[in-house]
Amino acid sequence: MDVNKYIAWRNGYFYFQKERLEDILLKLEWWCDFIVFCQNQRAKDYRFKMRSDGDLEFNNIVSRLEQTGRISIEIYGNIILVAGLSRK
């Protein structure tokens, strides 16, 4: 069992190991104070692996998720819209 995913926030970073996008965004929503809407419900089940410093700007975290080429995220103030889903 990888305990990093459970204690990472205490050590000042985010750590996601093959976690569903919905679960990642719910955690980030709580930590970064924003609201998430998914236009494509299938996108919620995509799994990602990521480690990021906790003080990294939220836009940079979103950018890293988008760099996978699997999703498209738009930011409107404190609202996050998962607007697309690639076929990868």
C-alpha cells in the first residue's frame, strides 16, 4: 500500500496514483475552493497519476492534467468546466 496518497497533503504536496478524475477534482475543489462541472460524464472515470507541490498555482495543476491529452478544462473564475474528452 502506498501511504503517500493519504499523507501527501500533510507534507505539502498533492499525490494521485491512478485516481479517477472526479476524485482528484473533488479533492482539489476542497483544497483550492472552486466548483467543478463535467459536461462529459465519462471523463469522471479517467484515471490519472500525478504528484505536485501543494503551493503550485491551480492553473498549473489544471494544465498538467490537460497535457495528458485526455481532457479539456476551462476555468471561469472559481468554476471549473471539464469541457471535453479526447479519444485516447
